[in-house]
Amino acid sequence: MITLDDIRNGRRTIHGLVHRTPLMRATAIGERANVELFLKCENLQKTGSFKPRGQINNIAHLRDAEKARGIITVSAGNAAQGCAFAARMVGAKCVVVMPEDAPQAKVEATRGYGAQVVQHGTHTTMASMFDKLAELQREHGYTLSHPFNDHHVIAGQASIGVEILEDVPDVDAVFVPIGGGGLIAGIASAIKLISPRVKVIGVESVTGPAMQESIKAGQVVRVAREYSIADGIGAPFVGDLTLEIAKQYVDEYVSVSDAEIIDALKWLLQRAKLLVEGAGAASVAGLLSGRAHIANGPRVVCVLSGGNMDLKRVSEFIAQ
């Protein structure tokens, strides 16, 4: 499990290398859900998502020899950019396995941070991407910086939970998107270790709620995913570390559809003037669904995990 010392050390490691992102009030959206709502804007983080927090902390803990071999990860886009960004800071080669149907904007941004991109598989066959990563590791000896299932990655991302509690100390509930589980594992660890009364609610896509399926099974389960606009929460499985932390610290789960995510995306754009990607809007979709068990009128934070939206698709979503 992640300790408070892990979280404090991770926060010191990434201090000054990432933004302390704003936590903004969203009155109109909150009124729709009968809550006092705040948005934790990781869409405004460096690289456009929360991922650099964990990747910088993890890569900082690698030995020089591990960095010299080159760093590899697998990602639909946001961890790709976060890892490339962190690797560039230490002058390490970075290789990223991305799906062939990844948004071109995410592929170009990853290359822009200096990474070599290997495209393999699709969003609906993401498990094969991890197989490709393993093949490249065996062939070249690259050092893995896991996109979510790593102690230092989780500790780095826990800094978001600390910032939430510092900015809204009387928060009652926090909604967090779930892909592989690294984000919610970090945030939930920080919140429950510092203020255990706060409710942590995980939000997954109905196209493959890997965390919920794994909790039911009592072990990590691979899910067969259908297409979703929320590619950022499209991991085919959660990690064994993230599963154990979620079992201890996450209070409740909500699954949301693409239609609900698009509705939340529109509300964020129209009322909060924030452009987020599908995964980033999932937390608000979970709140607006009304399926979470929270009392009327609480103080709620929704984590906007990323804003790397393909601009060509914005008008398509708005028109729906």
C-alpha cells in the first residue's frame, strides 16, 4: 500500500516540474446535480493530463543504468505523452506502444516530446499492445515505466488528492475516472490517509468496467472492450496494485455510457468553458448520472483527468 511518506516524497520529487492545477467552482453544473461542485483541472496539466505526476516520480527513482537502456511504456495517448515528457527531462530514450487508431493529435504530441512511437493493435484490442511491449522489452532490454501499476507512479498521482484536500478541506465526495486504476489508487490513498470520512467514487466506461469486474472476481480480470470516446480510460485490465488499493479505499463505483460522457463534455464546454477529452469528462458524467449515493447538497470535486481532445471530433460531439 501507499504510505503518507510515499506521497510526501513523491510530491517533493515532482515539485516545480508539474503545475499545481486549479480547482474551480462549477456552480451551474453543480446545481443540476444538487451539489456544490468543484473541478480539479488536470486537463490544464503539462502534456494535457495528470500523467506526468506519476511518470516523473517513477523515472526519478530509476537507476542510471535503467535509464540508459531506454524507457518503454504503453498507452492510448496520455501516459505516452507523460512518459515521453518525463524521459526527456532526464535525457533518456523513450519508446511508446500506442494503438493504430489512437487520435493523431496524441500520436503527434508524443513524438513532439521526443518519443519513438510504435503503433500496434487498436483500442478494442489493447491487451495485444501489452504483448507488443513485452516483445520489445525482450528484444531491446528497455526499462518499463508502467502507465498505472507502479508504486512510484501511484504515489506521484496521489499529489492530486493532497491538493484537493488543501483547496477544499471540507469536501464530502470526490469522483475519479478509472482506466488502469493508477489515478484513483493515488487519489484515494491520499484522501483516505488524510481525511478518511471523504467518499471516493470511481467512474468507469460501460464498455469495459475492468475495476468493477476485477473486484467481483477477487483478482485482475481482462475485459473485452467495445469502442468508446473515452479512450483515456480504456485499459483492458487494472493492475494488481491498483486493485488492492481500490478494494481498501474506493467507496463506490459508477459506470457511464458514451452518451452520458458527451452530455458532460457539453456542459463543461458551455458552462465551465473547459475543453476536456472523453475520459476527462467521465467524472462529471458519473456525478450527473445520479447513480452515486451521495446526500443532497454536499461539496463535491470531480477530477478532469485530461484535455487531449482531437479537435476534429469536437464539433462532431457537440452536434450529437
